[in-house]
Amino acid sequence: MAIAHESYERPDVRDAMPQFPFTSGLTAIADLRALPPSRTLDIIVSINQDRERHRVEVSDALHDRWLDEAAKRAANRAFCKIHLRCPACGATGLEITSAAVTCKACRVAFPQRGHALDMISVPLAIEANLAITANVSANPYTPAALALIDRVTARGGVVLDCGAGSRPQRTASVINVEIVDYPSTDVLAIGEALPFADHTFDAAVSLAVLEHVRDPFKCAQELLRVVKPGGELLIDVPFLQPVHGFPHHYYNMTAQGLTNLFAGRAEVLSCTVPPHGHPIFAVQWLLRDYLAGLPRDAATTFGAMTVDELVALNAAAFLGDPRAQGLSQETQSPIACLNTLHIQRL
């Protein structure tokens, strides 16, 4: 497996050996979960015509974890193959080979290029406005999500993690669905067209995902469709958070807005503010971004203001102050109080 590398300066080598003109180093990051389990790793470094080979012994602990990851991946893949349905037409009974997954009904083919089952066709990618991004999603499971997963899997159920991001390790009986082929991803899919048969899962979690989905109403209906009657869903969506693209950020939601996505098709067990959603995070995030968007002098004086002063100031009059005027447009948009859209009908 070829791995991209980056060069970096080695001042310690330069100080120790000033007579050498080249004192740079190379760094490359490999995720072993993407490789077949092995007791040894052969690392070959190629620079122009020069090749250097090293053999590395894999520790017992790492090898055992590697085997565990591989076993969970195989089990998840087998489960998904049984329950796949065509995201284009909704038909089941797909033809699955190592090269492609093909719908026998509409003949749409999904070429298989990576490690995860790829169920995103070009039309679906366009519909979801997918874009290549260097951003990495890696939100940990919340205590509530862990409790739900433990409760459901303990009785033999399977949980859908929709928009799982990159998981540092797999959780048994949890199917990771993503738009990015991370080593932990089981299926590549968009939330508006989940490639699973009706009532496939015993529960579903979707953490900090629906704000990035182009059609959250459609995604919510898809989540309900693939969960069995009586199954639980746990959904986290931000309300007062600045824009954070992955690569897009469409919708923040009030508690009423989030509940409304599932209105009429689910019983609301609770809609609460969890510890990681406490307002202090919103206050801190907004102020941090505000300060970062100001010129240095204005940031210094704005940062010296007390909370009481900020709350008491005349906001409309403050717009003429350098601490407001100096805030860049690039900073204003992600934390704006309001946006105005001006369009012309086609």
C-alpha cells in the first residue's frame, strides 16, 4: 500500500551534523486497520531511485486488536450484504461482486473501489452535494449513545451509526455509515438514501450529522424507515454553534425544529440539553471566533470587556466601534445573528 508522505526539517540533525547539506526528515501516517492482520510489517521507503527496506515486528496486543477489528469488519459486511437495498430505486436482492454492487431491477451499478461497501452513485453524490474534503469527522460517542448501544447489542440487536465519522475502534454490532471511506466505515451512503431494507436495525444513532445534510427531513424519514417498529433513535443536532463545515453546514435546529423532523412517525421520549450541549460551549465558541476575527488592537480591548459590559452595551450603537467594524466578513458569516438572502427567480 502506497502512503503519501511529508517532509519536515530536523534542526537537531542539522546542529549535530552541520557538514551535511540535507537534514530533512520524512513522516507518513498509516492506519493499520486498513491492512490485513500480520505479525510483521515490511516498510519500504522510496526516494527517487533509492529504496530502503525495514521489517517491523507487530506486538501481540496490536495484532490481537487488529484481528478483532478484522473480525468485526467481516461480520458487519456480511450483515450489510444481506440487508442492502438499492438507494436509487429501493429494490432488494442486489448482485454483489468484488468489483461492483448492481441492482437487478434498475441496473444501476455501484463500483467498489475502497474498503467499505460503496453505495453512492454519481447522481446521489450530486443530490447530496458531496465534495472532497480534508476535514475529518471524529466525534466520540456520548454517554447516552453508549448506553443505547450497550442496551441494544446486549440483547443481540444491531445499531446503525449514521454519519459515524472516524471511529478509533469498532463496536460490535454497530454498522458505521459515512460519506468518507475511513478505516472504520462499513458502508458509504448518503443519509437521504440509506441503502438498507425497511426495518433492518434495532436502533440508530446520528451524532452531529443532520446539520450537514442537505435534506434533513428526508434523512430523518430514512432513519425511521430502516429502524424496526419500537426501535430507538438518538439524534444530536447543534442549535447555537458557529458554522463548522464537513464540508458543508446547512442547518442548526431548535428543540422544536429537531422534534419536528420526526413529527407524526415517532414518539418523543425526551428532548433535552446534554452536558456536551451546555450553553457555555456556545458562549465560549462564539466569543473565541469573534476575537480571532478582530485586528490585534481591537481584539485586546474587546477581550478586556467584562460580561456585564457586553450585556449592557447598546449593540446598535456599538456597530460603529472598531471592535465591531473591524470584524472581518469571513468571521461574521459563521457566527452571524442573521443572514439575508437576495435572489432572482429563474
